[in-house]
Amino acid sequence: MRRAMIAGNWKMHKTTREARALAQELTSRIPRDAVEVVLCPPFTSLLTVSESIDGTGIELGAQNVFWEPKGAFTGEIAVDMLVDAGCRFVIVGHSERRQYFGETDETVNRRVKAALAGNLQPIICVGETLAERDAGETDQVVVRQIRGAYEGLTTNEAGKTVVAYEPVWAIGTGRASNGPDANNVCGRIRSTLAALFNPELADSVRILYGGSVKPQNMDEFASQEHIDGALVGGASLEADSFTGIIEATRKVKVRE
Ligand code: PGA
């Protein structure tokens, strides 16, 4: 059984004061239960959010990490610094990093390895652009990204990862994928992991859907065989919509 996960990617939003207010509201409204909830604020709010969620069962994640442990790398953040701030997870290879900041399958792989070596669990993002989808290359692109990200990992390391399938055309556009289509790609991701490692490993890795997830469409994704939750952008910035997504997930995934 894979534990459902809802991760909120706050992207470049919220001052520390705003972050604290949202985190405190979420802690009072999110029940401690079978759905694992992860908040990924900007670096400047990690400590504040960490303090607000302490002891609640809600987990903290960062939005990126550099692979070197320390040194002259202006503007970068190391694994140990994120762990020190209370992070258990880190988003790696988000399409915005690939699109605007030159992230490649190789640099994603370096970040994944560094995170795992330092006890941070990477949430590895993959997904095709609209042009790639229109060209019928979705599976090919996603399989290439998965192979790249997991290159050189042991089965034990792969077992600590989470995948987020986020079609680029669905991110921030209000145009979500649909359950069956997203499930097909997530199934393809799972079979790729089975081929790279083994079927048991593939069966245990959580695969999230991301891209314009809302409370209204979450049950469509959560009810798919290969989808174990969501990576949420815009709708994670407000307590009502984020708790609505968690609630919709719980209804589908948690049997009382
Ligand atoms: P969105 O973003 O929910 O705003 O589409 C998702 C993401 O980028 O993780």
C-alpha cells in the first residue's frame, strides 16, 4: 500500500509573515491521518513554516537543492542546510527549473543523488511540453527523464524517491490533464521503474500528478490506479483550496 501524498509547491510566493499565517491555518485544519501533507515554501520561509508545523505530522520540503555540500556557489543551497531547516523532502527538476534555469536530466540526477546521500527525499518532476505531446512524444520524453533522474541509483535509494508527473502544458494554465491520460503516463513511469530496478520497487514508489489540480478535479486523479496524490501549485496558496484537495484525496484513498 502506497501512502497518499499531497505536496504544496508555493513557488515564489509569500513573505515569512504570510507563510506563517498560512502554515498555522493549515495545521489547525489538516487532520493527522493517512494522507501525507508536505509544504514547500520558498527558502526564506522554511524555518518559519518548520516551527509552525512542528509536531503536527505535516512535513516540510524545499523547492530545489544544489549538489555540492558547501563552497563558493553564490545563490545556491546545500542539502545539509535544508535538513537543518527541518526539510524531509525536496522538489527536484521542476519544469520551471528546466525551462528557465537550464536544468537538464544530468543536473537533476546530480541533485537527486546529493539529496539522497544527505537523507532528503527527492520529489522528482517529469513531464512533456505541449509541442512534445502534440508530436506524440509524451512517453518517450517522460521515460528519458525518468531514466536520467534515476541513473546510478541503488534500489534502496530509488525506494526513497517520489515522482511527480506534471505535463508542462497543464501547469498554471487552468487546463488540467484528465484522469485516464495522466494514469497512462504514470503507469508508464511505473513500468520504467520496474525495468530499471524491480517490480516491487516500482510498486512502492509514489507517483503524484501535478498541473492545475483543484478540489473539484482531485477525485478524478486520486481514483486512478497509478496516481498516489498531487503536487499542487496555485491551489496550495490558499487554505480553503489546499484543504479541499486533501479532503478529496482522503475520500478516495482512505477507506474507513
Ligand atoms: P499548478 O502548478 O497547480 O499551479 O498548475 C503545479 C506545479 O507546478 O507543481
